Amino acid sequence: MTTKTITVYTQPGCAPCLQVKAFLQDRHVPFTEKNVQDDLMAIRELMDLGVMSTPATVIDGELVTGF
């Protein structure tokens, strides 16, 4: 079984962000969280994806928005 690379772009005060993280954690799915409020590079990455809101989840390079 191949492990997928998952990145979740979040920001403080974002309830759906907490839901995405809880969903993944409850299922023991490893992911990397990037807080767009604290990480300038994360903001740039999100903008490069054409997204201006959180949560945004990238799974093996494929963007999944919302929760």
C-alpha cells in the first residue's frame, strides 16, 4: 500500500480546518499542516494553487477544498 502525501492549509479560527484535521487524526492518517497566517511560504503555495480560503487539502498534488 502506498502512502499518500497530504498537506492541509489552515488558519486560526477556522472551524472547518479543525474538522479536517480531526477527521484525518481520528483515522490515523498522517498529514502536514501549514498555517497560512504564520507561514509566508504557505500563503504563496495556496495562492499558486488558486485558492484564497481554508481549509485547502492537497493529496498527492491534487487540490481538495472545503470539508
